[in-house]
Amino acid sequence: MDAPQQFQEPGFLSWRRTFPWLHLLRVPGIAARIPILLVGFITSYLLVTIDVITLSITGSEHLPSFRELYYQWDQVFFEALSPNVTFYFWLQIVAGFSYSAYFWNLTFTLLVHLISGLLICRLAASIFTTGESTCLERSVIMSIQKFPSVFLSFLFPSLLIFFLGGLGYCCIASENIPQIGPWIAGILYAPAMLLFFLLIVFTLGVMLGWPLIIASLMIEDGDGFDAWSRSFDYIRSRLVSILFFFIICMGIGILIQTVVGELSQVTWNWLDRLVARVSGSTLVEVANRDHATFSEGASGFQNLWKTLWVCGVDGFLRSYYWVCVVGVYVLARFSVDRIPTTEFLVDDKKRPTT
């Protein structure tokens, strides 16, 4: 009888087993999957629609959107981190530190990011851990079911933020006590300073880490409190590594999106020159069709197809962000809790162990 042949593990699997963070190299391929790209495309189209509606209501000529600023590298990075950046400005307005006429624009934009994040995280987590995609319809149903848990998960950090702010305010407000108030406020200035410092640090942690809550809700079989506690624990114990690998991974995504965007621009320039030569129009007239509507004739098709193309390119970046979040979360979970990177909930049940 022949001796059984020894199993030969492929080289890339061996490297991933030795260096788990190499799993993040799979993020671009997962983000390019058709179901995930479709969700990203719809997300980008909804964000453009929100901006257009806001412009029509306010009558403004300029909307403070990062979408227009792809030609500056720092603004490209802000656009890639749009969920975090939007949440930051939204928190500033809610806390009363700034005022904006576009509060509802930011609110609906944040809501779109949240819903798309739930859906993409579910799809990406299945592929990232098992190599198989879940049903899009079931992912949508689960996203709807998990939606109340999202607000529950934000309740606990919000209560802590208001508690720290309330204590700090009481320390400062003690100055209004007759006669001895200034002395008490002077003594309590040190604890007030510490309280507000902790409040700022904790708020920054929530701003940076809230996408991990979304990933936790769609991967784990837990409620909002479990998602918040897990995410907080991972950020507390693995903050440096999470930020480092997330920035590196997002840098790859920005590079891919930039290359595709430049190739798209070259393609449009060639097409505009060809159309101008065939139609006998000037290059400026052909380029101005990008802003045409169907009320102006067939030129509206050029605007339509370019808009859909831009939504597709921009949608890849939206999808890539959430796939990157899932990858970082799964690897942080493995690093902290020693949960295998192949563990995932299938059909809302834990995978049976063999």
C-alpha cells in the first residue's frame, strides 16, 4: 500500500498564517466583487443625489463637499475617510462648536454611510473569512434587523461623553456661587481640565472607531453593547497597529482609485476630441455637454453616462473603505481574542466546529 502523501500548504497561505496582517492584501480583490461594487455604486449615487437636492433647496453655488477636490492629495484622503470626516463635522454641529446650513445634508450623508456600511460589512466579512459570498437579499434583511442595535451601541459612549461634559460644566459653573464661588471654581479648575481632556480623547476614539462597531454588529452574534465593548477593547489594546495597517491599506485603495480616475480622464479627453472631430463642434462645446440635461437635447446622455461612470469609480472607494474596516476588525479580533480569521456567522448561526 502506498504511503499517504503529505499535504503541501500553498506558500501564500503559509505566509498569511505566519503574518496574519497580510490578509489585508485581499482587500482590493474583495472590494471589486460585483455585489459589493453594486452597493458602493448605489451609495455614491445616493450621496450625489443628496448634494444635488441640497443645492436646489439652498440655492447655493458651492456645497462644502470633498467630492470636488480629488486633485489635492490631502482632500483625496479625506474623501476616502468620508464616514469618519462626516461624523466629525456632524458631532461638531450637535455639540454646538460650529454651525452649518448643511446639517441635514451631513445627517443624511452619515445615514447613507451607516446603511451601506452594514450591508458591505456583512458581504465582505463572509468573503474575507470563508471565501464565499453570502446572499445579498439576506444581507439586506440582516442589515435592517441590526439597525436598532446601531443606535443602542452609540448610546453608551454618548452617555459617557455627556457625563464627563456635565461634570466639567458643574466644576466651571461653581464660579457663580456667591462670595466663595471663584475660590471653588479655581480649585476645581484642575479636575475640570482633566474631565474635558478625557472627554476630547474619548470623543476622538468614538469618531475613529465607530466603523468597527458596524463591522462587529455584522460579524458577531451580539447586541449593541457587545459591539461597543468589543470595539472599545480593540482600540484600547491595538490602537497603533489598527491605525498603521488601516492607513497603509487605505493608501493602496486611494492609489487604485487615483489610477482608475486618471485613466477615466484620459478616456474622456480622447472621446471628446473624437466627438469634436466627427461632429464638427469645438472641443469646448463637447466638454460642456458634461453639464447638459435632457431638456437641452441628446447631450444629456453624455452627462448621464459620465455621472454613472463617476459613481462607479467613487463607489469602489466607498466599498473599499468598509472592506478595509472588516479586514482590520477580523485581524484585531484574532490578535486580541484569538478568534480564528475563518470564524463567521452563516445564516445567523455560528459555523459548526470540526
